Amino acid sequence: MLKRHEIPALTDEQAEESRKKHGSNALTPPEQTSFWKELWETFRGDALIRILTVALAITVVFAIVGVGDWLEAVGIAIAVVLATTVSTYSEYSNNQLFQKLQDEYSKILCKVFRKRDGVVQICDLKIDDIVTGDFVLLQAGDKVCADGVLVEGELKVNQASLNGESEEAPKKAAPDDYVYDGDKVDFLDKHKVYRGAVVTSGEAVMQVKCVGDQSQFGKLAQELKDDEERESPLKVKLGKVADVISRFGYIGGTLIAVAFMINCAFFNPTLLEGATSYFSMPNLMQILSDLVHSITLAVVVIVVAVPEGLPMMIALVSGLNMKKLLKDNILIRKIDGAETAGSLNILFSDKTGTITKGALQVVDFVSAENRDYQSFQDVPEALREMLLINICGNTNAVALVNNGKLQVTGGNATERALHEFVGPEGTLAYEAYKLECGETLMFNSANKYSASEIKGKLDRAIIKGAPEKLLAYCTHYYGEDLQVHPMTEAVRAALEERMAVLSEKAMRVLAFATSDNRIGEHLLQDMTFVGLVGIRDELRPEAVQAIRTAKRAGIQVVMVTGDKKETAAAIARDAKLIESEDDLVLTSDDLAALSDEELKQRLPRLRVVARALPTDKSRLVRVSQEMNLVVGMTGDGVNDAPALKKADVGFAMGSGTEVSKEAAEITILDDNFNSLVKTVLYGRTIYNNIRKFIVFQLTINISAVLIAFIGPFTGMGTPLSVTQMLWVNIVMDTLAALALGGEPALDRYMDEKPKRRDESIVSKDMWSSLLTMGIYLTAASLLFLEHPFFQSLFRAEGELVFGTRDIYFMTGFFCFYVLSAMLNGFNARTEKINIFDNIGGNKMFLYIMALIAGVQVLMTFVGGPILRTAPLTLSEWGWVVLFSLIVLPVGTLRKLIFRSHKD
């Protein structure tokens, strides 16, 4: 290592000049939008919100001229404000949390050589303060802070965040004639190191060549800002629904206005009475009054047809679920991210840290007598003692026990895994031996083994390394009682067979042996074999179940990894990703050899992509989207960011790079595939709750429009007055959004097939419910109004409505309609025959339904002329409730018929 005074470190003045010339090491942050700007974007980008705004403007105009209702205007305004502010606040607050994470990253300290007062010192500088030309000391555990070249020392670095390769890359000092080419990106260059890589072992000095946005890390981060985003599946579906609803409302409103005017023109007995001309002033005033009323009615129908509670419900439900998901270690940065996750057709997932634990672990020890032991304590005591000395006496790692917990520093990932296998008790036992270590031999790729001389309890050399190398030199082996036995061909063959089995399971196999010879050319002669260990990045226990759940949900899971094909396939088989010979494993080279059309043909069978390059991930996303699939992508590295950005929903890992988190809609804080599957369940819950609300609300809208349209032709005028229709709209729309938005996440949602991107949000079952229940409510209402039997159940001593119907009867009809619509909510909230299925998971539903009923009763007492109501007797209420309850068996019968027809 260069002596400190020999390093041509920059002075603070030179550093400032470099910063002015080459820029800062800080990455240019993404444009931060204010809350109000995000609010405007939300307002502008939602089709339903735009329709509501038009309806609000029309309602306000009519309220100003005295023919509209300010109450409805206030209701729509509240819906618009809540829908936009709730969703905006949820996204804004989560983005603020994300920004805090980014700010924490900028506080990382680096060891930089600077010349101050003529003396070269090692200073701790924030990563953003490093400049081109600085010399930085890199040690094990450090994250490389900029792009540069090594001028002294040797390192091993993990570049998985840059190129997806989990294998450590060796780096060494560049020769004097080395020319640094900043435009050429080569992660395999033995002299270059790149920002974002992690030093796993060694020590070196790096000269900084590129900082900030000019580094490869920074260039990629800037490229991501220009990518256009696809609309989420929900926005596409709701956009179509909004178009249909608006057309339905406008056409329905126009037809009802025309029908009302025809009724007034041809069936109004007061028109022409006592007038000398059809166009006399009294008649013209009457016609004008009828025209205003018909236009008002048309506007009200349009307002009623638009479910203003839907965007509010989406915002509230999504916002509530974002908070729930955060408790489950899932950070949603964009409010439609969770819902999009629920629509996934295909998911491209990383292996390391997501499906696997992300750390090497000893999963098997095999004695020379070919017996397996999964834990250190299970190994027979005598052999365990020998194994302990072999592990702890021949290592570059330092293991300490503090407060009963093992802390391992230094060494490589394999050595740390071996110490974890031994555990705190083994570490303390080894310390008690008080052995002396003599000469050591470091591991190198040529020898493929390391060795150490031990004095004391065991006066021998201990060796660990590649089993195919060591086993060939072993002439004896230790039995489990530590007795030494000759190494026969049968024992050797059995061990070689076991080594092959472990390798097929994607395990890194190490052998342990001892030798009477000292370290030198005779070390490997006449060795005694101790045993084998199998080490690998083990599967997360919950990952297998989570993958099974994802498959059950109809999601195709494809593991994309930088590992070699054999290792990736073995992990995929253990994870149950590969379950048949039809399942396909491809390498990056295989993908490159396929045209897009050939890839599309093979994609449904694809399960693993090995040796994957960043370009492969982006191509897989693009090809899948061309097949009209909703695509998910997980990632943690800079190399993953383009694919995360292009995917319909990107899942970044909490331990990943800042660039990947910026590119993704969702961050899985615990890196767990199981958490990812939870996001899918929450997304499907949001989607299903939206569907339930659409069924509930549009059933009311359809029936209300039909009743308003048919009424004038039967001489009833408007069975539901303008204010009554507005009352139904406000109460049912807003409160129902809260009631159905709280429906719980149900495991059975994971049995549903994913929804296609172009699939209508209104399914066949929903159409069945909308038409059946809408027509029932219309027919039941008209029958209630027209049949003398129903009129006979109510008093006939109040003022007359339409000249023929008593106010008490019309109040009874109004209450019958409201209660029937309310009770239909029980039909809409579940597809099950049992309308109380999982009702305990949403008690808010019961409270709100009780509130609607209570408010309706109250309105009969205080509504008066405004709502055209009068108080009913207990007997009259009994008939109203009885007839209203019929909607429940009708809904049940529909489910039975539709289910039998579907089966």
C-alpha cells in the first residue's frame, strides 16, 4: 500500500476547482413537485373527476338561477375534493418518506485523502463532497462512491447492483501505462471500479475519475427520468366506464327531458283551458316553466348517473391500504401501484434476497461415512470438535460473541457462512481451546485451498478447499468417533457421488482435511479427510408458499438471475418454479438467439432466465407488454432500473440501490417475495371493492333513470322528485363508497385469474346483477306506484301529489325505494349466497347501512315540502320494510340461477 505522504492528494482549494470544472458527486434529484401541482395532475388525469366537474358546474349554474339544489352541488364538490386530495396526499406523503431515505444516503461518509497544512490526511467526507481527482481508501464493507481506477492494493467487489452478477469480481491496481476510458463501460475490467459496487474483501486506494451524473450510476438515473409511463390497468378500465356512464347519463337525461315535455304538451289538462290561443301568455309561461323543469330533471339525471363516490372510494380505499401495506413492509409510492399489482399476469423476479435469503448458509455437513447433518450441534461430539477447529482455525474472518450474539467481520461470504454454522456456542468453545496458529496459506484461484498450522490441542495443518482437489490427496479419513480409517475406493466413490448431488442442488461444496506435514510442497500428501459442507444462498422458507400462492392466482413467475444455468435451475426446482419437463430455462445467449416472435411463443413456458443482462430484462418487459400482459418486475440494482420503470408495476427491494427505488412504484422493505404476494392480494381487494361499489351504485342509477323516463308516460310525472333523486344520490353514493371500500382482503381472491389489461371492469356476473336488480327495482317501484293494493296500505288524508296520489303513499314509495336500494348492498358486497359472509371483517358496512336507514326515517319527519315527505305510522313502516326485504331473496335467486348457468 502506498504510504500516506506519497499519495498526491488534493488540497481543499484544488477540490473546489475540480468541483467547478467536473461537477459535484451528488446525483441530480428527480423533479420534486409540490402538493398543489400533484393535486392538479390528479385532478386533470382522472376521467371520472372531469365528468364530476362538468356536473358540478351545471349544478351550480342551476342552483344560482333558482332551479337547482345547492345541497347536490356541495355533495359533488366534497366528492371531488376528497377524491383528489386523499389520493394526492397518500402519494405525496410516501414520496416525502422516500425522499428522506434518499437524504440519508447522501450522508454516507467516505475515507478520502486530502492535503491540509502540507500534510496528507484521511478525512471522513460525505459522499456528495467527493470530486474528480480525489483519492479514496476502500475497505471491506465500503460502497464504492464514484467511478474510478485503483492505483494501489487489491479488492474483491460485489457488482450485483450494477450487472446482476452475484459472483465477486477481483480488482487490482492499474499499471503505470493504463489509460482510463470513461466512455467504455466494462464491469470485468480488473482495474476499474464503479459507483454502487460493494467491497467484500481487501483494501485499495481508488482515484476518482467520474462523479455524480457523469458516473455510470448517475447516467442511468438521468435516463430514467425521460421514460414515458403506461396508464395503469385500472385507469384504462375506469376511463372506459366513465365514457359509458357519461353517454348513458347524457342520453338518459335528454330522453327524460323530451318525455317530460311530451307529457306536458299532450297530457296536461290545464294547458289551453280558458285560453283563446295555444300561444297565449299563460300557456307560454306554463310551457317555459315545464321546459325549465325538464332541463333541471335532465341535469339531475346526468348527475345521478355519474357515481361521484367512485373516485372518492378509490382514493380512500387505496390510501387506507397504503398505510396497511406499510405496516407489512411494503411502501407504495404511487397510489395505483397496489391495484396494478392485483392485475399482474406475469412477474419477473430476482433470485438473490427475494426468493432466497440473500446470504450464504451452510445447509448440509456430510461426514466421511456419508451421513448428513443439517446443524452443527447434530454432528457427533468427537467429529464436531475436529470440524470446529477446521472452521475457526483456518479463516480470515473474525468471530466475536457479544451478549450471546455472534458477530462476524472480515473474511469472504463463504467464511462468514461457516462461522454462522458454528454459532455462538461453537465460537466460545473454540476460544476455550486457546490454540496457537502458526504459518497460514491464503486461498487463491490457482491452489483452490487455504491452510493453517495449528499448535496445541491439535498439532497439525488444517486445510479447506475444493473437494475435487483435496479428496484426491486424502489417504485416510476420520470416523465419527474420530478414529482414523484408510480411504478406500468405495468411500471415495460414495463421497464423490455425494459431491455431485450437492452440486446439482446449487450448493457450493467445500472439503476439510488435516495433514501431518507443514505448509509447503508436501502439505497435501497423505491427508486425512474430515468431511464436506454444502453452502448456498438458501431459499426463504416462506418463498415456496408465496410462489405457490402466486401460481394459484394465475401469475406466471419467471426467475431472472445472473447465476449460471445449472445453479438457477436447481434453485427454481426447490422453489417449485420448475415442476414439469415442459418448463423452460433459458440463458441470456438463448434469448439473444430468439426473435421477438419466437420469444412470444416460448414465453408462456418460461420459468428461469440465467446469466441475465440488464437488456434482457427490458426486452422481456417490452415483449410481454406487446402480448397485452400486465407485467411486474422486481429488482434491486442500478441495472434493474430501466426494466422497473418500463414494467406496469416495478417492485424495488429495500436493500437495493436508490436508482432502483426511484424507478419503481413499490418498494418491498424486507426484500421478501411473500410481501410481494401480499401486495397482489391487496391490489385484488381494491379492485374487487371497486367492482362491488359499481354494482351497488349503477343498479341505483339504472333504476332511477328508468323510473324517471317511464314515469311521465304513465301520467305519474316524476315519481322521485328532483330533490329526492339528489338525496338518494348523495346518501347512497358517498356513504356506500365508505361502506364497500372497507371490505376485507380475502384469501379466495388469489384463486381468481388475473384480469387482462383490456378486460372490462364490468364482468358478466356484474352485468347480470346490474340488469337483474336494476330491472327488479324499476318493476317493483312501478308496481308499487300503480297497483291499488299498495295504495290501500297507506292513509289517504294528506295532500295530493300529481293530483291523484296521497303524500303518505308517495312517502312510502320513496322509503321503499331507498331501503330496497340500501338492502341491495348486502347482495352487492359478496358473490356468495350467504349475504353475511365475512361481514365481521367490515363492521363499518353494518354501521353505515344502519345510518342510511336511520337518516331515511328522520327525513320523513323533517323533509317536508323540500323532500316531499310526511311521517309514516308504525304499520305503514312495517309494510315498507317488508316489501323492501324482497330485494334480498331476489338477489340470492339471481346468484343461484347465474351460478347454475355458469356451471
